[in-house]
Amino acid sequence: MKEGYEKLIKSLRHLDSLYETFLKEDNYEKKEDYENYNRHLEKFKEILSHSEVELFEQLYNEKDRQMILADILEYIFLSRGLFFLTSGSTKLETKKRKKGLFIKSVLYFVNILMDYEVMTVDNTLRKKFLEKLGSSIPEIKDEELYDSLRNFSGVVGLPKKDCDAPPKFNKYFDKLLPKTAGGLWHELLVYLFLLRYDLGYIIPLLLQQKLFSGSGVLTPPDFLIITSNKDIYGIEVGTKKEIQSGLFSLKTNIPTATIDTENSRCSDRCPICKKWIQFCDKVIEEYSNMDYKIDKVEIKCLNDCKLFSKQEILNGKCPYTKYKRKKTQTIQHRFTTGYHYHYKCVLEHLSETERTKLIEQEDVTAIKTHYPHYEGLGPLINK
């Protein structure tokens, strides 16, 4: 991503060069052009100085920082970044290959977003990040909780039962990353989901947030879909926005579906290490292959994986394998809770006897992983 960030910085420098050039009178052949520019600039500054106008405050501020950072990343992937899908050859195979590359890039980036959240439990990494941030943006060091969080040792940014930090630390930590706890990656993954199932033309509204008319404001859903039979649907990522979605539907006559992210299996956090369980290479390769048919969301790793041998998986060599098991007569260790764990974490935290027994049982049902999938669009998918 560094190259992408550097390209964005070049765009900003380009605009800054334009601004700086027009500030100097010596750069003009005619004084009247210089005076004209400055008059417009002063009028513009006068408007921006008004207490009700906070235009540039929306580009970076402590309160909304996590949303702003997510907006920039969504601009890269779902705005300018989409143009490569339409450039070059128009052959069907080329289009499929480009869509596959796009899907693959987003899936690996989602893994990167999950990597960032290792800072919830890694004190050293979190401190180094805050020090780097303070060096890059010095005014951040003046924020009320900056020093306190930098010097804090313990788990931060997790649900209360798993957290050592006070609520104010969690809230501040949340503002240092782009939409933590899956907020950003669910939005990106839902786009991939809509694209892969070919549900229609996808209109991302994630960057708009508000739709304005001359007399009102409307909050749209995250996506609109125009289907092949010319129907239009709104798609809202995540629950708890039913009132907002209902109001949008009432005012536009566009039905809106809500996508369940909590049970999507795209954001399972291991209860042992407290880290997110990421997508494995098998999932990424197959999900990004537009010709590969996915019949089931769940993958039985011991039967289906070709990247690791059966014995390697059983012995916890794959870092992505999940483990979910409820107690049975023969399997009753302390991780038979029905939650999704890293299988390797389960092995590491069992006694030697329990570990050997679990490996020998070759539990095909409990050792698994998942493709990205979301409930809530059944009627559209099955049309």
C-alpha cells in the first residue's frame, strides 16, 4: 500500500504546487490576473472562517478520524481504484481476470487490516505506532490521551470482558485506526460479495454518507444495486440501522436489505490470543477465481485443503485453520465452547495428553475455515 499512499501524496503536492504558484505576484505576466486570483481567494477564506463552516475540519480531526481514514481507503479501492477493471481489453476472459485480481487484492488487504488490530494485544507494536504517528503528525502528541495510551501496558480496544483498559482508552484507540473491529473490511467484503454473485450494477455510496436536495437531507444505504431486470435495491452493511434504512425506503420507494455482519464468519476473533482469524490462501485463490463455483460457505480443512497435508493441519502448522466444537462424550476439553478459535491456539493451550488425543481424533467437523459470505440477500441471489 505504500506506493498507493505515495501516489495520493503526489496528488496533494500537485494541488499544493498549483496553490503556491498562484500566490506569487512575480509569477504573473499581468497584475490584474494576480489581483483577481487573490480577491477570489480572500472571499473563499472569508467563507471558511465562518464559525458554521468546517469544510477542512472534515478532512482530519480527532473525533471522526477513524471514519476519515476509512474514507480514504474506500476511495482507493471503490472509487479511483475501480477504473483498472474497465481499462484495456474488453474480452470476457480479461474482465474476469481483472475482477479476480481486484478481489484477491481486497482479500489480502482485509488480512492487513486484521494485522493492524494486533495492536490491541501487542503493547510494543502499539507504542511504536503511536511514537511514529507523533513524529509524523506532531500535533497528535497534544491530544489528551496520547501519552497515557502510549505508556499503557495491557489489552485495549476489545469488548469490556476482554479488556484491561478504561473505556476512554478504548474509544481513543478506535480513532487511531480506520473503522476498527471489521467496520471497514465488512464494507469492502460486501462489495466483493455483490460483485462475485453478479447481482447487478453496484453503486457504492460509502463516500457520500448524505444525499442532499434543495430542501432536505437523506442518509442512503451503503450500496445501491441495479439488477438486470432494472430493479433498484439498497444494501445496508450491518444491523441496527433499520430506522435509517426504513426512512430511505419510504422517501425513495427503493427497498433496502440489511446484511448481517455479526454471523458472517468474516470476523471471528480467537478467544485465546484475541486476534482476528484471517483468510487463508486457499480461500483467497478460490474466491477470486470467478469461474470457481462455491457451493458451501464452510471448508472442511482436513478433507479439502491441498496447501497443507492432513498431518500438518492436525499438528497446527496452518496459521489460519479455525476450530469450533461443542462438548461430546468423547471430546470435552475446555475449548469445546462453540466459539471459533485458531486451531493452533487450542493445541498450544491443551495439556500434552489432551493435545495428542485431539490430534488422533482427526475431528473433520470442528477443523474448518470459511469463504466470505453474508446473509440477508437470499431473494436477490436466488432470482
